Amino acid sequence: MDFYFPDFSTRIDWRQRPRFRDKELTRFGFGARPDVMMADKLAEVRRLDGQKMLIHIEIQAQRDSALARRIRDYHYRIGEAYGLPVASLVLLADENPNWRPVGFRQQVEDTVTEFSFGSAKLLDYVADTDALEASHNPIAWVTLAHARTQQAHHDPDKLYAAKVHLTGLLFRHRWSHRRIIVLFNVINWMMALPEPHERRYRQAVDRLGKEHGMKKLYNSFEQMLVNDGIKIGQERGRQEGLEQGIEQGIEQGIEQGIEQGIEQGRREGAVALLERLLVLRFGALPETASRKLAKASLEQVEAWSEVLVEAQSLKQVFGSAKK
């Protein structure tokens, strides 16, 4: 909010922690069927005058002629469901500099419907890359990462070079280890590399970590395994009822969690990443594609991921790779 909608942000009391409510929308029919709309993010906040309100943020990565109507529909349905005033904001992350929807207007005979919303265009920010690199706001870094991903146009060499450069920026900002881990996961999600380039990238990350005195950076999958292992260890320790048992259980649980979860975790993580990349590349997936992803083996997902680098359609992704 501070980065993309600064004027609006100054009217919010950020001392009150926002309450994210997008997960609750399914209770009101949102997302119940494939053709039912789902908002990207919905948060309840307090204004400086003490009044509650909802902020609906839609992130749009491709030009869509139906966007304005969809935002209007979201706005009215969310307002009816929660009984609170709603502010609708759109972040346009596409590559078309001339596409800038700001509202919806419809006239049927003498009846006119008009609806407007706030919007920000990522292309407006990437014009000054020096400012993005110098900014200490992590969202400036994320904006730059998105722009570099688009500009690479799936060229693995360009994507690799951009990913290494952006990773170096993480360290130069001297951000906390926790923040670097979060942003490191973001860049791995945005900039998926083919296996040979990924190996080179991990070597580069190790060098950067040593140069800046950081501990090993885990990707999101490794972090998930460690967290699962800790939970297993804590449960074992509680059952034994001894403090020593807790410490030993955590260690054993991490090892056991990694061993038991590694294969399933890899598959689920790979499926989730490939699904997100497919959506960003080709838009919403048909039900047949979703079923294929749900049933696919890790080997199959990896094969599809390799095909995705040069594929121009979903049919090429699912039809050309190994069955």
C-alpha cells in the first residue's frame, strides 16, 4: 500500500493489524464453482477515524477486457457479504503500457451504471530501475523482479543473469535473514530456471551467502520440510514429557520429516509452482489440465516444466512431454 497507493495508505491506521478475510469468501459462494469469481486479496483495516473498512486488491498480469466489470461485481458482492465499505484497487502487472482500466460504465436505455476503482501500473515504476534498486522497500525489489522476469521472455540465460543480480541486491540491502528468506522464495517462484541453470544459480547463492556472512538460504520446500520435522519432534517430546525428550525429538523429527516428506513434498511443491507458472503464462487452467497436474508424478511434472520454457500453448506443454 505504501509503495503503490501511498495517498490511500496514509489514511489507514497501520498500528491496527490488518485482518485478511479472503479465505472466508467461500462461505458466501465465492470460489464455490469454477465459474465463480475469487478476489485476489481482501483485508479488513481501520481508518484513522476509527472506522472499519475492507480493501480488495486485484492483481492482473494480462490484459482482460472483462476486468472492470469483474472488479465492479467483486465490489458489490463483498460489500453485501460483510456489510462494510469496500475500497477496490487494481495492480496492473501486464506489459501493455496503453491498457489502463479505471472503471466500468454501462448504459441501458435511461439507466446508467458507473463504477471506478484505484489502479497502479507496474510499468510506470520500472522506468527508473536505479530507484527501484536503491529503495529499501522490499516491494520495490519485487516489482523489479517481476519486470525482469517479463523482459527475459523465457530466455534461460537472461533469466539466470537477472535472478543472480536480484539475489545480490537482497544482500546489499542488509535486510534481515528472515526477510531475505521470504524474498528468496518469491524469486524462486517468479524465476523458475531449467535444471542446469538452477544448479549454477544455487552455486552463485552459496557464494553470495558466504561473501555476506549469511547462513545457508533454504528454498520454500526445504523450509517446509524443516518446519514439519520440528512439529514431529515437538510432539514426540511432549509425549515423553521431558525437556530432554523435546530437544532430542526435534532433532529426530527433522530427520524423519525430511526422509518421509521429501518425495511427496517435492511433487506437491513442483505441482504448485508449475500450476502458478501455467496460470501466469496462459491464464486460468481448464479442469482437464488441473486434473492432470493433480495426478502427475514428480517425473512428469519436471518434464512438463522443461517443455514450458518454449511452449506457446497448454496443448504443447501437456502434449509434447513424456506421458
